[in-house]
Amino acid sequence: MSFTLSSDQHAHSWTQFARVNEAGVNTRLAAILNEFRRQADCSILMGHKRMVFAGDLFHVRGRIEPEVFNPTHTCLKEIAERGVEIIAIPGNHDLQGKEASALGNAMQTLGEIKNFRVVTKPELIDDVIMIPWIEDLAQLRDKLSKLAGSKQASRLDVVIHAPVNGVLKGLPDHGLEASELQALGFRRVFAGHYHNALELLPGVYSVGATTHQTWSDPDTNAGFWMVDGGACEFSPTSAPLFVNQATTTVDENAVRGNYVRIQLKEADADEIDKLRRDLIDAGAAGVVDHASRKRTTTRTGSVAAAGATIEASVGEFIDKELETKLDKSRITIMSMEVLRTAQQRIAA
């Protein structure tokens, strides 16, 4: 079959750079929903009217806010009413537990929409095998190996939600190898889960995320795929990207309409303020300051290292400056817990 393919949409009420629009919808969620509509438009123009989701439609495991579910439901219902068939497998973020099931996945209610189909067990649909999240990679390998034994395997595509090594730079290998997926002999294997869209080897694809979502995403490809016969073409996202800015030279084409993180090193306040103004003037949709400051002398005469982590700075302050009868190690542990909670909320 021919179809458009996306993954890791992570519908969520994101906070950073977000606001509530005139319809009461989180603006970053609205950007994700707009990508759904763009994918549907492409499916209709291509003539096949079929969309495939490769997992992680939602973001928060075991809990979906009404302000997220309702706009998502409305958007997908409108797409389905245009005659577009949507086939979706649950990813790990869509599940309450470790395994996919009809009762335990967050998108199951969407299956009540005409033309929306949720696949909770490995299933062959036309010439595409859909396999929802299987946490145990040994079980997933066994399932893929058995399916590859079919005489028609070379004429089948496979859509899974699983980690594949080599998709994200710097991430230790603990997933499937692209070479082992290629060796199975399927026509193509499409894997959701890691947020970078690329063809790893001929016939082995990382689907990638629909949009950029966090500061783990700079320099990754986001969007959806158009799969038609033997051809696969990638359509980049129209949503804002997350972009790093490590120099004072601003490339308007790179920052316009995007979210920018300042990463200057050994910078002073004036340099950072000027760069922030330049980025805004160049059309950045949002700017955050993660620059490291020049070395400064503390009131005790010690020198703080440039680029020191918040955790290290807090620990040093408690050790050297805090005058208290309470146990310093206990205060340090409590402070680290507060920092971790704050960092998690900022990331969301």
C-alpha cells in the first residue's frame, strides 16, 4: 500500500515557548496538530488517503490531560471525515504498562472514530506488517525473525516502534542494529522511537518525530515520510525547530521562526544581551540563555569555573558558604531533588 508515515508526535501541553491561542489550545500542541493536517493533505494529493502513525502519539505515560486529548481527537476526527484512513500502533509513551493492549493504551478511544484503526497486536495490513511496542528486544527480534520466514517477506514493509542504534549521535548502543533489520529481508523497515528521520541503510528507516520538542532535538530531522511503491520521500516539518547558537554571528535563515538556545562560552552580560536582541531582530520565535559566563571572583576570593553546572555550583555554595547546624550533606541532597524537579518541568 501507499501511505504517509509519521511517528513520535508527542501531543502534549508543552510549556517552553508556548501560550494558549484564541481557541484555547496550547500553541505548541496546535503546531503538532497542524502537522497532522499537512500530512493528511499530502495523503489526499497523492491519491491514497492513508496515514500511518508509528507510535508515541501522546507524551505523558498513563495520563492525558483533557486539554490535550480533546483538540487531538477533534483534529483526527476531522481528518478521518475527509476520507483519510489512519492506522496507528501504540508506542511506549502511549501505554500505561510495559506491553501494548486494547485496555492499556491511550489512543484506544480514538479507534471509535470511523477510519481510525489502532493496532495492538502484530498484524499484516495489505502489504505492511504493523508491530506495536514490545519492550523486550529479544521478543521483538523473535517476532521479526518468524515474520521474515514468510515467502512473501521481500514484498512486505514493516512498521515498528523500537530503538535502533546509530540514529542519535552520542547515544550508547542498546537497541537493534540497522544491519540486522536489513538482513531480515523485508522490503523496508520503518522504526519509530528515536527523534531523527533518516535512512540508516538501504531499506531501513528511522521515522523520526513530527516536530522538534526539546533541547535534545537540534540538528535532527523532523517531519513525515511519503511512501509510494518503491519510493520514500521525506517532508520536513513546518513547525519551529530547536536551534543552537554558539557564536555571535546570526544566520537569519537558520533562526527565523525557530526557537534558539544561546550557547556562548566565556561570555559577558553585554555580549549575551546583544546576541539576544540580534536573534529577536532576525525573527527567532523564542530565545533562551544557556551561555557560560566569564570567570568571576566570589566574596570569599574563590574563582567559579566557567560553564560549571548548576548542581556543582549549588554544592560548592553549600559546602563553603552555608552557616547552619543542619547536616550539609542532607541539605545538598534536598537541593539536588529540587533542581531535578525544576529541570523536568522546564523540559516539559
